[in-house]
Amino acid sequence: MENLQKKQQQQNDTPAPTKVSFLNCIDLSNPDIHLSVSLLKQACLDCGFFYVINHGITPEFMEEVFAQSKKFFELPLSEKMKVLRNEKHRGFTPVLDELLDPDNQVHVGDYKEGYYIGVELPEDDPEAEKPFYGPNVWPEEDILPGWRQTMEKFHRETLEVARAVARIIALALDLEADFFDKPEMLGHPIAVMRLLHYAGQISDPSKGLYGAGAHSDYGLITLLATDDVYGLQICKDKDAQPQVWEFVAPLKGAFIVNLGDMLERWSNCIFKSTLHRVLGNGQERYSIAYFVEPSHDCLVECLPTCKSEKNPPMFPPIKCGAYLSQRYKDTHADLNVYNKHQS
């Protein structure tokens, strides 16, 4: 772990902030699954965040995906607005589109722009009628040649990493390793990739200005790839007053994985989702978040290994699609705002 910390400090151009959290590291190439399960369980009980390394996606391809993401965000705003987010949450999200922490952001949204890409389904597929399923929105090929192919490949490869992580989570919860591989879970998941760009705004929590407001993710797990710029902070105890925030050190080529609210419900709060936010320090920052949820019709109810007479289920069962639709509606701007603006 000491060598890992040194490597993190050396690879970052910016000096490390004073309070930095160094996370447990899960090596997916390690044949010792018991060690991986132990490290993951400790991370989930401690802070809900951990690194995943040697995941099978080459460093060269990761670099290419970030380069292509940058090309999109460097387009003029008028060009980006041609692929504006639709009601299926596919496409471009402008700065201030999302408001994650209304209590502290004084009704000013996140100072970030993004681009949603989901599992591609043709319009005539019966499943495409459901929220979060259907065709993606893509920039024109002549504007960004090869962009779609790069993003689709990264989406596919990251889903395989997520499935590998989910198998370790299942073992950590005393379930069969393939528990989350079922068709109604990660066999046909809602897997949403979001390219993110923070343009260099300086955050000021005292004024409610954030790159991304404090929140916990909605779903099962999130895999986050970042560049070298510090920005991500976590709060290990969301009930503490005052809250203590720590930066997470970027680790190039790794995924930072965190647990979502749905896994907290599923595990009956044995594994907790963790509050996190992004503070801008005046530098541009790029990241790619990959949100993994079960299928739209999956019933999320207390896992059999997570309840007992002394610890009965704390949450009622809920369909995944209904739960996610409400969470997205609560945090994103109404699309009519853009229709009025453009007209």
C-alpha cells in the first residue's frame, strides 16, 4: 500500500491536498479471490470506495477514450446542443443541468457538463419502450469520426469489469459468486456511461458552488475513471456533524469503485452508499462515470443473507426502473427549460 501511495503522489502534477483518503486496492488479476473478497469487504464497511486495477482494459485504450471525450467537450456549445439529453437520459447535459445537493447548492446546479451513453437498443425493440432503454444519441460521424465506435467499445469492456466486481461483492455478502449475473440483474443491466468535464471553475462550498454537489449514487455500483487532477471528495460518515471530507487520490488507469443506494437497500444497510462530491480547483478535469444497475424489471428486496430476526428488512421491495426514474427526475432539469431557451 505504501508503494501505491508513492505512485499516486508521483503521477499527479498538482500537489496532494492535505486530507487524502487512500483506498483499498482490488487487483482483478490476482488469483487469490479470498484476499480480494477480504479487501473489498473491509472497504465496503469502511468507506464504500475502493480502487480496481489490472481490470483488462489497456492503458492505451483508456487514454484514447479520454482523448475522444475531450474532443467532444471542445466542440462549440451550439454543436453539443444538437445532441441534447433526451427523456431516456441519452446525450449531452449542459453546465448547471444537474442539481445534486439542493440544500447546499442554493438552487445553482453542478458546474460540469456531461454526456450519457446507455446500452444500445433499436427503436423497434419491445424493451426500448422502457425508461433508460433504447437507441443512444450520437454526434455526427463527420464531426467526430470514430467517436461512437470508441465509446461503444469502452461501454462493453467496462461492463465486463463491473460484472467481475459484482462477483466479488456477491461473495463478500455470502452469496453465490454468480448471484448478480442473473438475466434480470446484470444479464440485461441498465448500464449508463457518463463522460464528464469540469471546465476549471473554482468551487466555494461557503457559497454553494460545486463541480458536483454532495450525493450518493443511485444504483448498484459505479466505476469511475479519472485524469490526474484532484477533485473527488468522500465523506465516510454522512451522519456526522460537521461532516468530514477527504480527497480521493486519482490513480491513472484504475477505476475508483463506489457502492450505490440500491446496494445499500439490497444489503439491508450492511454495505452503505457513501456521500461524495467534486470540488473544482481552477484546473480542467475529465472523468468517466459508469453506473451499473440491474434490469428495469428487477425487484430489489432484502438479500437472504442480510436479514435475520434481529435485523429485519429496513426497506420495502421496489422495481429498479421505477426507483431510478424517480431519482433522475429529482436531480435533473426539466427538458422544457431547453425547449423554451432554444425557441
